[in-house]
Amino acid sequence: MKVRVYVRLKPSILDPQGRTVLRAAQQMGYSEIQQVRIGKLIELDIDASDKNEVESRVQELSRKLLSNPQMEEFDLEWSLEEN
Amino acid sequence: MKKTNSNISKWGVVVFPGSNCDHDGLDAIGRICGQNAIEIWHKEDHIQDLDGILLPGGFSYGDYLRAGAIARFSSVVAHLPEYVENGKLVIGICNGFQVLTESGLLPGVLMQNEKIRFICKEIFIRVERADTAFTTEYKEGQVLCIPIAHNEGNFYLPVDELSVLEDNNQVIFRYCDKDGNVTDEANPNGSVNNIAGIINEQGNVLGMMPHPERRCDPILGKPDGEPLFRSMINHITTR
């Protein structure tokens, strides 16, 4: 199965990259855009048929390696689709 | 623990794929300071007989994921907690500092520079304490001119943890102007409280973004970095 790990900066952390993109978007005339935050999308293919088997391990990996809990948080999105 | 020669300390400079300041470190400790400095491949298991370890600058594993995030799972870094527990000295410079925060040996995190730019220039830092294993050859309040070269040097800690760090006097270097004033203008990367270098609670692990190893040979300018290595060597050889 597949899992998408969305890693994003905590709300309390400034995102200078997002701020710059926001400014560019507004200069292009997209004045309705109020905020831009930039994160990462990490896709994992996992040899398992049941989310429950691997969820705690994926959580652990996301906490230990894929994100830095000091500045980031993450969400998991599961899907059963095969390649 | 075997002591090789009482006056010559044995150093390991760790080499990760993508390290690029390892030779500067070897040169500073080996040629300039006359110590026994060797390269240590990141897969090495035997580090406990070294007197000091330098985690050098560079782009370990291409800075993939986050700077230092992959290197922290290397064999050498896995052995560091035991090494540190034994009171041995570790210095992480630039990418080495990032590896130390990622591994949890030092608190905090080094985020992208506030202005999203790689900064490579000479800056000034103030020595906050001259009573640590890393700074006895400096004077408290001394201003050093040392280069920085980084994209992720923006030191951050949540407010409550930051006050613990400050209360414990773990901040060793702060960005300042040439007269030693710690100002926003003198802060190159957005670090909280202008922090440029910190030590652990035990006082034997230092992480810093500026590159003292690039200011050890007088041919490169005033050797403001050399006393840092001399301090560490004195600490080891007089123990």
C-alpha cells in the first residue's frame, strides 16, 4: 500500500520561503491569496496489506527521520492503490 | 583508556559523503596545532580511543531531507552518546552543528536562513564564556572575526527551552558587530538571541555555525580560530 507523508512547518515557525512566494503571487495580481506555507510531500510504497500492521512504524519513521519535531509536524494519508 | 603521548592528543575528523571542510579541520588540528589528526570514515565503529572528534562542515548526504538528517544515523554518530558520556570533546562546525542538533546531542534546530540565501562572508562573534573546554584561550567578551558559509544557520528553540539554555549559560558565541554589540543588524541569519554557538549541559560538546578552522593559518588572515583548538588541546593534555 501507499502512504503520503506531508511534512509542514509548525504554525509557530516563520516560513520565509512561503512569504516570498506569497509576495510574488500578490505582485502577479493574485491579491486574494492570504498566506502561503511550503512543506514537503514524501511518498512511501509499503509491503503490507493492512494499515494497522504498519501505522505505528510509519509514525515512528516520520517522527525520527522524515520530520524534525522541533520545527515540523506531519500528517499521513493512506491509500490501497497498487502501482 | 590508553594515552598515546601525554602532550599530543589524538583527533578524529569525521568524513561523511559530502563533507567538504574535513581537510581544513585536519590542517588546523594537525599541521597548525601539531596534534595527531586522522580522518574517520562515517562507518567507523571504533572512536572511543580518540581524545577529540570534529564533525566538519559540508553537505553530508547532499543535505537531503534536512541538513544533517541522514548523517545523524551514521555509525560514528551512533557511538557519540557513549563517547560524550565519557567526557570526551566533540566539536561540530556548520554541517557538524546541524548533525549534533539532529541527533539530539545539542538542543535546538538550524532552520533555513531568514532571508533564504546562502551566506558566505566574514562576520563577528562575541565570546560569551572563557571558562569552557573550548574557550580558555579567549577572553570573555572578546570579538572574533570568523567566516560563515551556510544556508541553514538560523538557530531556533521554543521560548521555554531557550530560557533554559540561556539560564544554563550554554550560549558560547553570539553574532555581534565589530565592537561586540549584539544587534539585529549583526545577526546574519535570523538566529534567536543572535546565537552562533552553544554547548551541551555537560560542557563537552560544542556546535557552532562559523568556521574557526578557516581562521587558523595566518596566511588566511588574523587567526582568530586557532585559540579554540588550542583551548580544546589544553583541556585534553592537562587533564
